[in-house]
Amino acid sequence: MTMPRIPLGEVIETFINFLVTNFSFLTMAFTRIMESVISFMENTLMLLHPLLFIIAVSALVFWLTRKKGLSIFALAGLLLIWNMQLWEATVSTITLVLIATLTALIIGIPIGIVAALSHRVNRVVQPVLDVMQTMPAFVYLIPAIPFFGLGKVAAIFATVIFSMPPAIRLTCLGIQQVPEDLVECADAFGSTKWQKLFKLQLPMATPTIMAGVNQTVMLALSMVVIAAMIGARGLGGEVWRAIQRLQMGSGFEAGIAIVIVAIILDRVLQHLGSKKQ
């Protein structure tokens, strides 16, 4: 006797096909708009000479962190990227990460706030986050392609979904960890929910929220190689091309460039998070 198979895959495929058939005109229109925005951002960043851009970034790193060592590392690392002729790919990657991170934070932080303030929403959100964080990253590429086609917009969509959970989870955790006696004190002084949220809970939760921002950026950056499989290009595209052609040296150069960008972003965001404490 054979066990009857539950047609889970067929149901999901039918549902996705239904959405594509009925709403693809909206997603394709959105794709064209986003491609114009991405091209504008990349062209704007490329207008500035790489050397001037590198000096400006190094100065910004020093102004934000007041750390000479990190500023020198940013200067030397970005000069190395320019020397390896990966500047255009790096700008493309930074643009993708910037758009994906901002989108993930704009969506994720409000959801985290609502989940922290509502037990019902929290009970729904937490299992969804568990699924999102344990799902293999490659799976997110499956719905992105039929909705947005091959290219950077589909890569941004997959990156947003992949990198959003830390923003939601750590925002929720930060607000929930605000000491109960402070919340009761605010209630005793007659604070409204909005006053309590913006003047007590969010300021107290800022270090934890910044940790979530840091993790979101790192996850978005880690997605660039996988996103290159659907046409994202950038540094991930260089790594993917090197894998296909067995060019180990070129692959390591692109990998080093990704690491340099990741270290700069990580250290700056860590400092900003600790500064808020």
C-alpha cells in the first residue's frame, strides 16, 4: 500500500502561476521603473571620479567613527578595489545593497514595532520569520524570476526577502526588552501610546535595532553572489563568471572586494550602534 502524496508543490506552482497570469503587468511595470531608478543611482555614483569617491568615503568613515585605523583601511581597501579594475562592479553592488537594505528596513522595522506591541501579531510573525530564516537562499530566486524577470530588480526582491527577518526580529526584541518599570512610569505620568513609543521604547531599543540594521546589511551583501545567478551582475557577477570559467584568481579578487565592502559597512554600523548605547 502506497501513501497518497500531498500535492504541495503543485498547489504552490498553481498559486504562483495564477499571480503571474493576473498581476504580471503590474510587476513588469514596477520592474521598468526600478530599472530606471537603479540605472540613475549607478550613473550618479559613477559620475564622481573613483579617487574622489574613495577619499570622500574614507573621510565619511572617519567622521562617523573617529577611528584612524578604520579610515586608513577604507582608503587602502577601496584603492585596492579600484586597482583590481572592479570599481564599476563595486558601485553596482553598493547600489543593489543600498536599495535592498532600505526597502527591508522600511518594511521590517514597522512590522517589528507592531509585533512588539501586539501579542497576536507577534504569534503570527515569529513562525513566519523562522521559516524565512531557515529557507535556503536559492529558494527566494524561484518566485522572483516569473514576477520580475531576470535582472537586478528580481535580485533586489530576493535580497529584500532574505535580509528582512533580522530587522523585524531585533526591532521586536529591542522594544520588548525595555524595562517594565520604565514603561509603568511612563504610564503613570499619563503618556499616550505614541509618546511612550517614540520617547521611551524606540530610544531605549535603538542599540538592538541598529544590530538588526547591521545584520540586514550583511545578509544583503552575502546575497550578491547568489543574486548574480539571475543577472544581478556587480561583484557577485564577477565571482559567478569566475566560477563558470574556472578563473580562480579573478574569483578571489572579487571575493576580496566583497569582504572589504562588508568590513567597512560592518565596522561603521557597529560603531553607530555602540554609540547609541
